Amino acid sequence: MSDNTANLLAADTAMGAVTLLVADLDGMVAYYRDAVTLSVIDEAAGRVTMGRGTTPLVILEHSPALRHASPGQAGLFHTAILFDSERALAAALYSVAQHSPGTFTGSADHLVSKAFYFTDPEGNGIELYWDRARTEWSWTHGVLEMGTLYLDPNAFLQENLTEEVVENPVYGSAVIGHVHLSVGDTVSAREFYVDRLGFETTVEMPGSALFVSAGKYHHHMAMNVWNSQGAGRRQPTLGLGQIDIVVPGADDLGALTERMKHFGVATRDDGQTVSIDDPWANLIRVTAAA
């Protein structure tokens, strides 16, 4: 089905907020606010929405009755926050280095982007990154060239972090660029996310990882088996609560619902949002842009 544009997600589909179920709400709010440089947008009983401006990026839900996921379980690999400039990314990296240096886990130049990786205080992966211009990306026969090259975090900071930025940090705008999942196998992932949900494959590492997108972005979602080969459906645990995907309009939402029905995929539709479980019980919620 994925060869037919009628069965694809619209080109300007985007990722929305990622909801995390957390044990220590205050501690997690402090980390995402003070280290990652997100702002509190909204607070309700046991639920804090964090982001930039009015754009929600991470929603923290207090779930103290839940336990941490067991090793090897499917779920979140990382939430990736996309910054609008290298300077803004550098300012955020400097903030994490000041507040929580021990949460840094690595960095890489992926040819299409420069990425820095962290693990939050409850074990959820985070990527903070900046994209190169699409004109600099290289496609060969519909496959995007991505790599994992060494990226020196200190050199990146030296190049992009001026004294002025340190004293008056400008964090700019940011969005959820992509969400990367740990899954049990890539064949089922491809069947669900490409053949049914309507993303297109951009990079495939058979049996290992799959990268998918709408509108030829490098990836809006990825799935790998690096820590979770053979994992089955998730049990309720701390960690990933929900992934939001935003399609351009109501017609796009309707088309998705019809496609899910065609394939016999169960959906919950309240007229404004469509909720779907992937094969590992990761909750995907799709809404139409306002």
C-alpha cells in the first residue's frame, strides 16, 4: 500500500508531544526545566506540560504506582528535540552540562543532523539535535544517506557557544523532531508504521532498525531491536505513555481511520483524535492540526 500516495500520511505531518509516566514528578520537571531548558506551559493535578512558547514537547504524568520497565522490554528509545539553530542547541547543551553532566551518553554527526544524547533521571532517552539544510542531504534510489560519525561535544560548544550566549542564552524555538522506539522486530514495525499507518521508509537496516517519515524528512519515527529483540506487548510501566502525531486536517484523520479499518487495526476515535496501539502496545494518538 505504501507505494500509493493516497495511503501515505500527508507530507506535512509532524510529531506532537511525548507523554512520559514518571515516579518523581518534581524531579523530572526540574530536569527538563533546568537542564534541558524547557518551560512549564501548563500544570494540572499530577500532570505538567513542558515545551517552548506554546508548543508542548514533553508531558509528564505522575504515576507513582507503576514500576520501571524490565530490561529488554519494548518502549521508548529516545525522544528527539529539534532545535532551530546550532547556537540554540549549544545553549541547551551547556545548560545540561552545568546542571546534570552525568546524564550525557554520547554524540554523533548523522550527515543529516548533529545529535547529542542523554538519559533523564528515570532512564528515558533524550536526543537534542539540529538539522542540516535538506539541500545537503543525499538520497540514492529513494534511500537517504545517514551515518554515525564522531562528533566532539566540546568542539561543538567551542564553535557555537560565545560568551554572550553563556551570559544571555537564546534557546529559540524547538519541536519534537522524531521519536525512536525499542521494538521486538523490524518486520512487524514496518508492517504497522509503513504499510498501515502510512509513513515511508527512509533507511532500513534489516533485522536491526527502521527509519520512517512523512514528506521525505530524514525520520519522524524510528524503531530498533538493539536492546529489545523479541520483545512482546508492553505491560503498564513507567516510561512512555503516549506519542502524538499531528496530521494537517480532518480529512487526513478520516483517511487514516479508514485505512486502519481496512487492515482490521483497532482504533479509538472521539471525533477529534484517533488512538491506536502499535504491536508492542505503544500508544499512538493522531490529531488534526488546529
